[in-house]
Amino acid sequence: MDRLFGTDGIRGTANIHPMTADLALRIGAAAGRYFRNDGSNGHRVVIGKDTRLSGYMFESALTAGLTSTGMNVLLLGPVPTPAVGMLTTSMRADVGIMISASHNPHHDNGIKFFGPDGFKLSDAAEDEITRLVADGVEPVQAGNIGRAKRIDDGRFRYAERLKASFPQGMRLDGLKVVIDCAHGAAHRVAPEVLWELGATVVAVGTAPDGFNINAGCGSTDTALAARTILETGADVGICLDGDADRVMILDETGRVADGDQIMALMAARWARAGKLSNGTLVATVMSNLGLERFLQGQGLSLERTAVGDRHVVTAMRAGGHNLGGEQSGHIVMTDYATTGDGLLAGLHFLAAMIDTGQPASALTQSFETVPQLLKNVRYAAGSDPLGAAAVQAVIRDAEGRLAGQGRLLIRKSGTEPLVRVMAECEDPDLLVEVVDGIVEAVARAA
């Protein structure tokens, strides 16, 4: 069997391989056998999901597979991905599973695994689960079948953990906050937490219907939040994605600050407070060159990884670092969480506003970005457009033109059949020429 796992779990279109109910059942059974490795009946798994219609199907299929191998299943219902990481450890579970395709549209879904330490699984663990799926797993005897139970207070436990991370005694009184929940997993907990901390809350994207997750809202489409800020006179906007592990911050004018700007602010503040481990921020190859220059000016280091918050977390754990993330809005603060947490990052941004007394616009532009352009090209499954000689020739020419002026990054998406073409260059005209030339070549070969 081909490897099931991509850069962030298993993902695809619902009811099309690999995201079918049948395979989800087999994945559940394989995961159950992998984690119930001593044959006892005390093992447990927590399962959360976002608000996609297909989440019901995958929740039931995974539960069937897991209980068939003797695992006891605790069903959290709709909760953010970071809540699953947190509750896996606090509920002493052997494994946590989040059913979500994150920022993707409703017709996609995915399965993400967390180990007993709350961190995403290693490649070795994912490979072994894939092998068990391929080989098949014998179910347990009838007397050893696992139980399933609904946990009704999962989001409240998560909310209390979030508030505990907020500076003691600090309140958000006087701040009007637009929170866009993308009709996703945080549609209830995010407005509740902000209100409980004292903010005046203007909530949008809080009416999920199974189909509208990430549609015209959230961290990948901030126009709704920007309009709402201007219409209501809000001080700041927090835009989450469907499973709330990403965030974009909008200032009082509706201008967007991406993950790079959020990380720059936090790294500088943490360094001044003596809280930034090893004086290092961990980010991916996608992060803007301007962020790297800003950190150097602060006497700090940037460690780059491959794209994907799992790679960021792996590097953070290996190097003993406590702050990292992605330009796309995954912000990882391992002092408080085991994975990217958009709401947690948003709360810490609000704390910076309260602490400094400055408006959001003064905190969201720590550095001048180097012009950056990213375009995606969809290709037919099974094809390899990057291997075409004509494409390679265009790429070599582009690298020559950018030499000494910028950088070029071309990669396949780990979750979709897309080639991502990104370049940075001080000359915006050259930037467009280079990226468009590669995009056209890839499209012809796709």
C-alpha cells in the first residue's frame, strides 16, 4: 500500500480514496492495534472533529474500527485541533484523533493523529499504521470490544487551559474584537473565551451547516472580518480556520498580518522578557526574508524547516525551542500547547495590545516584507510535472535570473495535487516574470 499520510495526516475528498468510510474503519482498527499493544482493556482514544458534514461518517467509522480492536473511545464532538492535543494528555489517552481538513473546503476531510504526549505522530508510527492497514487487523474477542462514550465538556476544559495561559489578572475590558470562526470547530469556544476575558465580542462565521466551513470567511478569506471591523469600529480582528489551528490578525483598518508578522512580534517580546528559548524562532522555508532580517536585527536566529507545522514542531523539540510557526498562520507555543493554536496566538496578541497600550496597527507591521509571490498549479494525479525537462530548464533559468536578488522555492503540496511556486525578489517586475514563467511551464506539463 502507498503511504497514506501526507504532511499533516491523511486528507482527501470525502468518499474518494483515501477518505472513505471503509478505509477509515480500517485505519481505526490499525491505530487501535498499534496503540493497544499489550492486549489490556484500559487503553483509550479521544476523537474530535470540525463541522464538516462528513465528520459524522468518519467519526462513526473510526469508532467502529477502534472499538473492534479493544480501544475505548471518548468522543469530544466539534473542538479545535489543539484541544485534541491538549485533551489527549490531560485525559491520559494513548492516542488522539482529529477529523478535519483544516482550511480546505467542506467536501474534503482528513484524519490527524496525536500521540500520548499530545504531539503529532512520528513518520515511523505513521508508516507502521499504514502497514497494519494494508495487512489487516484481527478484531478482538467479543468480551474485549471497546466502549464509546460522549464527553460533553471537552471545549470547556480547553477554554480553561486557554484562559490559564493569559497573563494573570489581565482583562480585555474596553477592547472590541471581531472573531471569525470560519463556521468551524471554534464557533462556540472562541467567542466564549473572549467574552469571559472581558472583550466586547463581534462574532462572525459561527453558524456551521456542514457545508459552509471556510466558505467566504476565516483565515483564508479575511474580507468578511475586515468589513465587520470597519462597520463596527472594532479594535482588532482574529480570523481562524476550520479547525482553529491557524490565525490571521487584522488591525483596526482591516489590514491583515500573517503568521510571519505575528511571530516577529512574539519573538521580540519574548526575547525582551527572557522567555525565548535559545534566542531562536523556528519557521519554514516559506517565511518571508524580511522576517529573517528583522530577527537578525534583534540579535535573534531563524531556523528554517520544510513546510508543515509538524516539521516545525519536530525542529522545536529537537533544539529545545519554544516558539515557531508558519507564514500561513500556524503559531506553535510549546510552553502552552503541542501544536498550532490560532485562538491561543490571538489571545497573546491581545495581551500585547493591553500590555503596550498600542493599537493593533502598531503591532502588526514589525518588518517590511520582501515582495513575495506564490501561485499554485493543479496537476493530474499520478503525473510528475516537475520532472519534465522543459520545466527543469525554465526553473534553472529563473534561478539564474534571481541569483543575488532573491530566492525561489518550488514544491508539491503534501495535501493536494498542487505544485506551489514561490519566489521573493526586491524587483517586483522580475518577481512576476519568474513565477509566471514557471507556472506556465508546469501547467503545460501537468
